[in-house]
Amino acid sequence: MPEPTQSPLSAPPNNGAMPDSSPVSSDKASGLASGDDNHDIERGGQRVAIEKSEQAVTDGPPEGGREAWTVVLGAWCCSFCCYGWINSIGVFQAHYETHQLRNYSPSTISWITSLEIFFMLFMGPVVGKLYDSYGPRYILLGGSLLHVFGLMMASISHKYYQFLLSQGVVSAIGASAVFTPSLSAVATWFHHKRGHAFGITMSGSSTGGIIFPIMINHLIPKVGFGWSMRIAAFMILGLLIIANLTVKTRTPPHPQPPITLKEFIAPLMEKTYVLTAAGNFLFTFGLFIPINYIISQAIAGGMSTSLANYLVPILNAASLFGRIIPGILSDKLGRFNIFVVVAFLTSILILALWIPASSNAALITFAALFGFSSGAFISLGPVLIAQISPIQKIGMRQGLLFGLMSIGALTTSPIGGAIVSSNAGSYWGVKVFAGVMCAVGSALALLARFSAAGFNPKTKF
């Protein structure tokens, strides 16, 4: 699926996860609205950490304005260049299997794209800690240079290890240093409209996921793989220049002591955080299977290559709406509530639609519906952590979530490739694996919601 002196950040009174009209008890509502930093609130026999930054103090998030939305614009560019690129990895899996790395197995090739996802997420805790201490400026600049440099090196690569290092490691570490601080910076400018702002920010990844596959598939036959990668890298460079000029945190950074193991373990002592992170972790195992293998599976099922290459853009076009609409609804109905709904919807789509899908129409329909539901998962995951975390520690806590998700991201594609190989090229087993992982992850997210807000389905949380 990204923590001291007290920062002046806060939100107005009663703007927490549950408003005054919520059917929960006044004690619970009060706890969510005004909990102290590192202070546990007793809720149904469970102790849940509540962020101090959500209490009422003098300087609250502006919830909009030119400066705040300019930060969202810059973060959108980061999302376009990082997750938008990651959302296009299915194109590279299919291309490498038939061109530069055709002598390698699909499972071996998938380590390139898996490492790309892994390092982008795995570096999250370190990048998040640096963001909390120093702000986004220099982290974003260094990440921009690394991301572009890695793609430029991939453009002149010919051997497996070269693609592994350039695209799978260097570019991905740079993308992590770009994406994590930009997302954390957006959180400092919004509270009531945080789901909306995050949804718009993450829509950049959908837009990138539409543009990059189509662009690369059309450029490769005309200018070759090398120049296709270089053109994409120059495009990313231009957008990241905009991001470096616009992304900034609303609150000043607070230099902090060196990273300690205790600091990373502390969130894992909170039941709600653990359930949320575990749900995202398991969901990741299933989420990237369709993204990585939908093109290869469609071609194996008889779809023409030219049509199959449009499945990833279709998926990402639908996810554009999946990032924005659920984000807006989550501000009105509860972030955890909407997250659980779209997570279970994703599981159902994989198990009930992708498994039996055999016609072109069925696969295209699945790509669109899966894109919508999975897009909502990607945009709402960080919002959940922002809701249950102190704002001055949000970088490290979101980074920790991404770090945990990176384990699933690293192994899911090789596991999928091994399942396909063990089933003599059949994709039935890998579809079941993806659906079950998403279903279990969804169930854990539901338990996290119960842990924090109780069992009343009308409670806004």
C-alpha cells in the first residue's frame, strides 16, 4: 500500500472521525475529537492511539485556497511520475517477455517490476522519517534526480541485471523519495477535505497509468525501446520540476533524534494501526496480480496483442474516477467505511468476474471495474493512516505502512509467475490467489474499523 516538539497544526473542534451527530457515546466522540498525542483512549475495552494534531488549537488547516491547492498540484505531478509509472509495469512485463529478456521465464522477469514496487514502498519509513525532520524540499529534489537517472540508465540497458538495477532499484528509490514526502505534505493542508485532496492527488497515478502505456506502446515501434524510455524520462523530469517548485509542508519541520527501532515498533503496539497495516499488507498480494498479468493472461486467452495492450490504460482510466469519487464520499461517510466497501468490492470482482472471464468483453469489463475499485484502495490507504496518526509523525507512520506493503509487492509477482508455471500456463490458480488475498485484507480492514469505532454501521469513521 508511508514521526518532536509540538507543531501548531490542528483542526477545528468536533472535526474528528465522528461528528457530534454520530450515534456513538459522547466519551468515544470526545476521544476521537480531542485525543492527546501518545495518549490512549479507552474504547470498548480497547486502547487506540489518537492524534493530538486533530484537537482544536489556534492554527488549523486552511482546507483549501490557492496555496493549498498548488501543493496538491505538485503532489499530483509526483503521483503521475511515480505511481503512474508503477501502474504501467504490466506493459514492461509483456514487452520483456517477448523482446530483450525473452530467454528468461515470466517469474524471473517479474523480479524487475516487483523490485520497482518494493523499493518505492520499502524506503517509505526512512523517507518519512527524513520528511518529519527536514521537510520535503531536499528529499524531493534528490528523489527526482534518482528517478530520472534510473530510467535513463534503463534506456541503454541490454542485460537482465542492468534492467534490475536501473529500473528495479535506482528509479524506484528515487520514486519513493518523490512520492512519500509529497503525500505527507498534502495532509498538513487539509483535515475535513483530506479524502478529497488525497483523491485528486492520487488521480495523477491513474492519468500516468493511462498515458505511459499508450505512449510507450506507440513509441517503441517508431523510435525503439531506448528512445521510448528517454522520452518518458524527460516527460517525468518536466513534471517533477513543477513538483519541486510547488510541494511544501504547511508546518515547519522538526529535527528529530536518529531513527530508533523503538520508534518503528511503537505504531505496531496500536491495535487499530496493526489491523489497518495488516489489511493493506495482505491486500497488496492480490492487488498487483491483475495489474501485472492482465495483458499476458488476455493474450494467452486469445485476445489480440493490440487490444490487450489497451487493458492497462482502460484499468487506469477507470481508476481515475475510483480515486476521486470514493475520496469525496469518504469525507462525508467515513474514510474507513468507504475503504472497507471498495476493498471487498475488489475481492468480489476478482473472484466472481476475472476467474470465469474468457471473452474480450468480459476482460475489458473486469479491467474497468477493477480499476475503479482498486484505485479507491490506493488513494484511501494513506488517508486511513493520516486519520489515526499524529500529524507531526505522519511521514514516518505512512512510510511504515508503505514499508510493510513493500514485502507483499516484492513477492506477489514472482509468486504469481510460479503459480502460472506450476499450472502449465493456466491463470486460474493465480486469480484465486489474488482474490483470496484481497478478501482477507478486506476483512482485516473491517476489523480495524470495528476496533476504532465499534460495530454500529452508521458510525462515521
